[in-house]
Amino acid sequence: MKKQKGQDLIEYALMLALVVGIGGFIYTQGYGANISGVFNNTGNLLEQVDKSQEEAKEEAARNADRSYADHMGELLKNAVQNGVLTMEDGTTVYLLAQNKPGTKLDHSYVNGAVYGHSQVNGENYGNKGNTVGFDGLWKAVDTEESYKQASVRQSNIDWYGVGITQNGDGTYSLSYVEGKRYNPNNGFNPRSGTEYKNETWSKMKPGQNPKDALIHS
């Protein structure tokens, strides 16, 4: 037994001497700095990979949010086209998604706003005897209830949405916005958000190609 332990110690000693010898050779030959540089570069590459992955995730989240905002825009245009939503000149109606649940629509992550006066299915929506809240607006324009899947996926914003404005000349402007922070008293003001896209649209005439209704974007 003692003989076996002695052999083990000798083997360990030889291995240690070999490692020390190789390390000494590398150092004396000037390879140490090169090897250190390789490890440093590897660390930098790993940091870049992690950063790229985070950027890719955020880009995917932004694309998902803006895709749903495009859907909101289509909901508003269809509502105007079908007469579900009628607006006085200068009125703006918003559909919005937010990153915290509301108190209506089954506590879904959607909101709405109107500046001016409009009607939803003939009922007032706005500042002239409002009888339709944003939940009534959503239900009227979103009959497939896509609002149940609405959310904010981006980590650097709190809400996003699209507003449609009646310009008074037969055209409508759509403004796509996103922003941060909530006001403790009245939520947030979508007009204070950052606009990332806009387009001008006109109500289609019977038989008109939908592409012809988009004036510019």
C-alpha cells in the first residue's frame, strides 16, 4: 500500500514538473503575451456575441410591436371605410397598447384616446357627451378581439399605438407613435410620444383599389 502511494506521489511530481517546465518555456520564449492576447480577444468576442444577441432580441420585439401597430392602423381605416367610426374635421382617434393591464376589456393591455368628437356606431365618442369609452371603441373596430393578444414586447418603451386624424379635405392622417412613462393622474398622452411612421389615407370610393387610397407614407 505504501509502495502504491509512493508511486502516485512520484507520478504527480513528474506531471507538475512537466507543467511547470512547459510554462517556463512559453514564458522565456515570449509566447506569454500572445496567449494572454488570445484569451483577451476571446473574452471580447464573447461580449460582442452577447450584445448582438440582445440587440437581435430587441429588434425582434420592436418588429412585433410595430406589426401589431400596423394592424391597429388597418382596424381604424376599416372602421372609417365601413362607417363604424365617423369623425368631425380635426378629430384624432387613437388605438394603443401598453405594458400594464387596464381595468376594462378583461384587463387587457390596450387603451384608447380621442381628441375632438367622433361617433362609434352612431354613439358619441369624444368631448360631446361621451357615451362610448375606449373599450367600446375597441370592441366596435376589433370584432375578432385581437386586443386580447396585445402587449408591449420592447423593453425600452411603455406604450405604442396609432392615431387617425380627419383632415377635413377627404383625407386622413395616420400617425404611429411610441413612448415612455405614465402620468399618475390620467395615464399617458399619446400626442407626446415619438412618431416613427406616418401616412395619409383617403376613404375609398366603391370599387376603388385599396392601394389607391394610400396617398403617401
